[in-house]
Amino acid sequence: MSVYEQVYAIVCRIPKGKVLTYGLISNVLNGRLSAQGVGWAMQALAKNPNKPGKYNATNVPWHRVINSQGKLSTHKNPNILPGLQKKLLMSEGIKFDAEEKMDLPKHLWKEGLSSPDD
């Protein structure tokens, strides 16, 4: 399994209403991919959303991966519609404050901080 596929396997386990950060996913992978690399893995999904195979943007909940400040970073990705990630998270019950920040301790998926092989 490629390191990107390992990222996608972790992201697929994040339940509705919960999130992981790019850096925490990197930690679960024991640094085999940096936080920025996890972001690149998410961008690869967005660039080819209907890619055939086990992992694509329709079956990987990419919107549940956020930055370490509890904010969204998809505004940097031209392949994702502005506001889409926020809309998807809000539909799962996640609220944002006036600074576009979520309550990360409340929504962090702590069970996801272990290896997918555990």
C-alpha cells in the first residue's frame, strides 16, 4: 500500500462530525509523510475526483482533514469549490466561530491517532 493509500485509509475511518489534522495524520504514519505531504495527498483526490479504484473524492471524506488551528485550508486548492469543505462539515454538526475556527478538542477524532494497522 502506498503512503497516499495509507493516508486515505486513515481518512476513511474518520466518523461524521469528527476531524483529524494534517499533522496528526503524519504522526500516525510515523512521519513517513509530512503534514504538507498529507495535504498533497488530499489535493491528489481533488485533482482527479472520479479516479477509478478504491480511493477517490467520492469515497474518501477528505473534508474531515483540517489544519492544526482548527481551520480549513482548502482555499489554497483551486480544485475545491470555495466553501465546500465548511458546508460539508457543518452538515455533520460542526460549527465555526466568527474567525472560521472550529472547536478542535471537541471534534478531534482521538481514536484516529493510532495506526490503521492497530
